[in-house]
Amino acid sequence: MSSYKSPMVEQESDVAQPTLGMNPKKFSMWLFLLSVVMIFASLTSGYIVRKSEGNWVDFELPPIFWVTTIILVLSSVTHHIAFYQAKKDNLDQVKGWMIITSLLGIGFLVTQFYAWVYLVGINVYFVGNNVAGSFLYVLTGLHALHLISAIIFVLIITVKTFQFKVHSKNILGIELSTTYWHFLDALWIYLFAFLLFFH
């Protein structure tokens, strides 16, 4: 049997297969973030449409939202410092800044809880005739759930740092955590600005 191979076959086999050009975990992260964007875009769009239909009871937004915003912005700064220190192999710095980030994240959740307490205090409930209140609970509650997952992510990376598994040669985990945290920070700023403008 002849062992002749067609030049065309050889050329096709030598052609590099196309790749995503991105780490699969990074690609998955961005797909996830895109899905979150779509969820909140649909919710805020629904908010505007529902408000235009009438039967909308206005009320004052919880003043503590300003505090929650400041806390989350600060936590984004501390997380970024931790990522920067990881690239420089300053692991003690990484541990400290990641712990501070997680504490600020928990602080954000606590202030969100007090925001809901404020809403109950002015008779705005999740279930009731006030559709505006229902939307507010859904938007802030869904964001809080995502932030809880981000805090868990931060704590996992912190534990790995104590195990010397986070360093300049292995920073993908903390990079993904930083990206997710910054995203949730930006998402909250968008939601707060949206509520200030459309509420």
C-alpha cells in the first residue's frame, strides 16, 4: 500500500487550531458576569416599564445606602491592593488586605440589612401593594446574594494564601476574585445611581 500523503492533508494538519486566546476560567467568569448584567438589565428595564404604568407609591430611599456605597468602594480598593501585593509576592500583605476586604464585604451586608429594617419601618414590604418596594427588595437582595458568593470566594483565596498557593506565579484565583469584586462594586454603583434617578 502506498504511503503517499497528499500535500493538502499535510498543510491542513500543520494549521494551528483556533483558540479562545483566554484562560478557560477567565472565559467562564466573563460569561457569568455577562449573564448577571443581563439579569439586572432586565430588572431595571422592568422597573421603568412598571413605573410608567402607574399605581406606584414613592418613598424615600434608605439614607444608609450612602454608607453601603462607601463601604463597597473601599472594599474594592483593599481587594485591588491585595491583588497588587500578590503579584509582588508580599503574602503577609495579601492576607491582611483580603481579610479587610471580607470584613468590609460583611459590613456592606450588615448595612443592607439595616436598609431593609428602615424600609419595614416606613411600611414598605417585599409583598404588598407597593410595587416599588418589591422591586427595591429584589434588586438589593439579588445583589447581596452575589456579594455573599464573592465573600466566600475571597475567603477561599485567603485560605489558599495561608497555604502558600497564591503568589506571583499563581495569581489566577485572586485575579478572578478581584474581577468579580470590582464587578459587584460597579454593579452596586449602577443600581444606586439608577434608584436615585428613577425612584
